[in-house]
Amino acid sequence: MLDRIDYGPIGITDCNPCRGEVHLESRESRINEQIRVSQVRLIDENGEQLGIVSTYDARRQAQEKGLDLVEIAPQAQPPVCKIMNYGKFRYSKEKQEKKNRKAQIKVKELKLRPGIADNDIMIKVTHAKEFLSEGNKVKVTCMFRGREMAHTEIGEAAMQRFVDELKDFAMVEIPPKMTGRSLCLVLAPAKQTKGDDRAKNEN
């Protein structure tokens, strides 16, 4: 029977070695030759505990299977390592994180008034850029009061000015539409083109 594993304040968010479940923190983990301790508690690629073995032997087993030895609990005594395809694991993890970020997109709202002053609209534009750079969408609402409803074109012009100032940062996801006494539209972060990617790489 294996001894109880004392993980202590380990560098993983969740780990159940009995089932071979591993969820590493976002920081980089030591792998293969980066693991310098003499012994490790080893878990194979199927989640089976193999007990305490020499680090050399653990690396050898991983290499023979064409896999990596990854340290998943560095502060345990001895450290816990798992045999896995680290490249594939990182790809899956990054893909999941991207999916989670996409699911967390928020819609921020900014309100304009017909005839809004230039300096005020630029302040709103600055806020919108911040929201868009964080991956959020922006709902823009222009509210009309009383007689302003007879001249909605003034609000439409203000909203168009706002959109024009953000042309390099956003795209119109939902075009302007009157709802009661409000004119609303929704902006989404602009999609980066391949040309932009190449330009950044060249720089």
C-alpha cells in the first residue's frame, strides 16, 4: 500500500492521483531534464501510481513511450510527476482557456446625448477602447428627451462620429436601431486580419 502523499501548498489547482486527474496552474511546470531531484513519486500516462522511483528511471520510462515527464506537485515530498504528452496537454489547456475567456465576454454600456460636446465624446471613445481591448462588447445608447425626438438625426450624427472614431478598434455587430426614445447599437472588438498579424511579426 502506498504511503499517504502530503502535497502541502502544491502548485496545482486540483489533483487526484488515484484517478490520474491533473490540472496544472498557469505557471510553467518543470519537465524532463528540468526536474533535478533524485527521486519522484510517479504516475503513468494512464493515471496509475507507480510509487517512488528515481528521476532517471522516471525520465527513461517517459522517453521509451515517446512522452514527457512533468512535475505536477513540486512541493510534495518527494515531488509528484506524471508521464504525459506535455505539448498536447498545453494545447488542450490553452484551447480551454480561450473558450472560457470567450464565454466570459461582457457587454459594457455607454450613453450619449444628442449634440454631445467633442471632448465628452472623446472621453466616451477612450472608455470604449479600454472595454474593446479587454475583449468586451460595447452597447452604445443615445437617449432623446422631449423635442429632441423631432431631430433624431442629431443623435444619429453623434453616434456615427463615435463609430468613426473607433473604426480601427471595433466593428458594428448590431446596427443602430430606435427603441422607444433611445437609439442603440452594439460594437464588438475588430477582428485582426492576417496582414496585421504579419506586420506585428515583422516588427
